[in-house]
Amino acid sequence: MGTEYTHLQPSEREHLCQRRIEGASLRTIGRELGRDPGTLSREVARNRRRSGGYWPEAAERKARARRFRGNRCERDAALGAYVRERLDLGWSPQQIAGRMRYEGRGQSASHETIYRYAYRPQGKKLRLHRCLWRGKARRGCRAAKRPRGSRIPNRRSIHDRPEAANDRSEFGHWEGDSMDFRTQKRPMLTVTERQTRFALAAERLDRTAEAASAAQIRLLAALPPHARRSITYDQGSEFAGHEQVAEATGLTTYFCDPHAPWQRGAIENVNRWLRRDLPRKIPLEHYAAEDLDDALWLYNTTPRKCLGYRTPLEVFSEKLGVALAD
């Protein structure tokens, strides 16, 4: 049968500290405590302070820290609560970590720490992994599906789009898409500004190109001219009325290559975000207008790493020259 080892108790650490101050040897202290001198030697070496002294309170803290090597979000209750609250709001681990740095919080964690927290047993028990964008129990990407395209008359290729739109250096370039739901009768139109990531959405009464054009005009025509430069679509037939949109808003329209909706990935990210609150399996008529507004507000007020951890609403308002109310 093997030898059993036990950690020093706080009272033993107090005795060890006091007797060392008095000048007693570790062998003598070991006899008094019934401990091997080697045990006391390792205790002093592992738990001494940086200044070189040995104090029982500091030794106890170090010993507890070694015994618990879990995730930082599990060790720090306040930090864990902060992370869980932001995950519930739909923030990504990178956004949470970046915002903590932006706010100068004393307690912080990296995005990898937050990911590991969500996928640890405790995180899965709290279903934190379901709060992440993909909502899977294991990290990794699913295989991409092969998209289907459509033919659009008089379309302008995305390869003709100006470089200022491609590299996001100029404000006022948009991307548009359609979000379908179970009944497929009342889809929703979504648009996002490429530089600021600000998003707008409108319900369409049917799946026709006329309804999609009317929704775009309703969303974008009221913006100032410098906020209406271009808009890029995929090959969906609902955008066949792009010429009417261009005439009404002054936007230049561009289209992705067939089978390449990823070429306007900003709006894909918006739709993926909104799907957490507006899943495809629920008909759109089950949602009130306030539900759609809440989902958009949550998206537009979540900080982004690409924006220096400011929110799309803050940056879009700045570009428009509009002051945000506190």
C-alpha cells in the first residue's frame, strides 16, 4: 500500500513561519509537526514570496491556486458572470475580450479563454456553446453547401466595383440579401453598409422582385447622398428589379458571380447573426415588428473587433454626422 500525502494545514503553515522567524531548523520543526523535513523544504521553496520571505497567508493562496487549475472564468465569479451575460446577448468571445480591453477592465480574459470556458463541462452544462454563432457542441466548421444561382438582366459584375468599395475605404457601399422563413411567403430583406457593418431590415409582403425593390427604396432612399454609393447582391431572382432601385436611390448595383454568394460576405454575417433570434423554422408572421427591431438593435449595438470594438451604430452615426443620445 502506497504512502498517503496530505497538504499542510493553515495552522501548520502558521507554526512553520513562526518557528523559522525564531531560527529553528526544518528538521526540528518537522519533529514538532510530525512532518518530514523534505516536505517542509518543498513547502518553503514552492510558496515563498518574490521578496524571499515565507508567510502563511501567501502560501495558502498559492497552494489553493495550484489545486484549482480550471478556466479563469470559473475561478473568478465576477469575470464568469460578465462573460455569461455577454454571451447571452449574442456577443462573440472575441468581441467580449476586445470590449474588456477597450473599457480597461481590471479583470479580463482572452477570446480563447472564453471559447474554452464555453466548451468545458461546466460551460456545456450552462449551454454556453449554444450562445456561440454556430451553436455546436464541438468547435470546427461545417462543410459548405453548393449554392444555386440565377440570371439577372442588365447586371453589372462585382469585378467592376470600385476599389474603394472592395477595400471598405469609402463610406456608403452596401450589400443586400433576402432571409426566408418556413412558409416562404413573407421573406425579409436585409442590407448592411460595408465600412461600418451597420444593418437595416424590412419585411417583404411577398417573394416578388417588385416587393424587394420597394423594401430597398424604403430603407435607403432617405439617406444622404454620401451614404448611397453602391449595393451588391447575389444572383437571387428577387433582385431582378435592381434598375428601379438604382433609379430611385442613386445607388450603383453590382452582382456576385454565379454560385459565389461569399463574395459579399458582410451581409451573410448579418443574416447569420439575425438567425439566432429569427430562426428559419418559425414563420415571420409569428414575430411582431418590435421583435425585428430588437434583433437589429442588438446586432447594431454589439462591438466589433474590426471597428476598434466600437459598435456599428456608433460608427454609422459618426459617418452620418449624427450625435447619439446617451
